[in-house]
Amino acid sequence: MAAQPGPEAQADFLTLPSSTELTRLAERLQRIALARGITVATAESCTGGLIGHVITEVPGSSAYFVGGVISYSNEVKVASLGVDVGAIERHGAVSAQVAVAMAKGVRVRLGADYGVAVTGVAVAEGAYIDQNMQFPRRHHGETG
């Protein structure tokens, strides 16, 4: 479902799922993670911790969710997640390249099997433009 963008918008708008839908997604993630024995960490920018909050609202999430970093500013992306400042300058903070770097950074720093990152430009009423989510995972034999 998409919100209607104004004439100044250059990208698609996305509406946030309802809290019921978010809970169902978190429950599904938990079932998959526990069945596969994997761990997950999050790096969030424009969502401000919403993904981590929804995940931890599901009882038993501590069995697979190791934690998250809210990296709203570029300085936190660089200092806490190891995002290259050059990538931010070249591609922009809401680019897919930066989202990948955020996901890899949180996965490595928190020692998770999967890193999930989201970055974008927040706009009115819970919609986001240029939102990028990335899910890099540790490959067999990879240590960092």
C-alpha cells in the first residue's frame, strides 16, 4: 500500500504496516530464526529503533535478537557501525551502499549471523522515501 506523494517527491512513498502486521512479521522472524538457529542485529536510522522495539515485544526474542544500534546521525553511522565517511559523501546517507555498510557493521560489531539495516528520509505521517533495507549475513567460514 502506498501513500500519495506530493509533486516534490522523487521517490515512492511507503506507509508503515499496522502494529498488528508488524507483530506478525516479528513473530514470523522469530520462528524462522529459532528454527534455523540464527541470530539477528539491527541498525536503524529513520525508523529510530522501531524494528528493534517490535522484535523485542515478542516473548522469547532474546533467544535470537542480540541488539541494535540507532544511527540517526552520520557520525554514529561512522563511529558505531564503521560506515566509511566516503561512502556517505559519494552515495548519500540514505543510499543502498550505506545501508549495506550499516548492516555489515552491526552484524560484525554485535556478533550476529544477520545484520538488518534501514535508512531513509522520514516524511509526514509515518511514510518514508528512498528507504533502503539490507540483510547481509555471515558466510560460512567468515569471521568478520
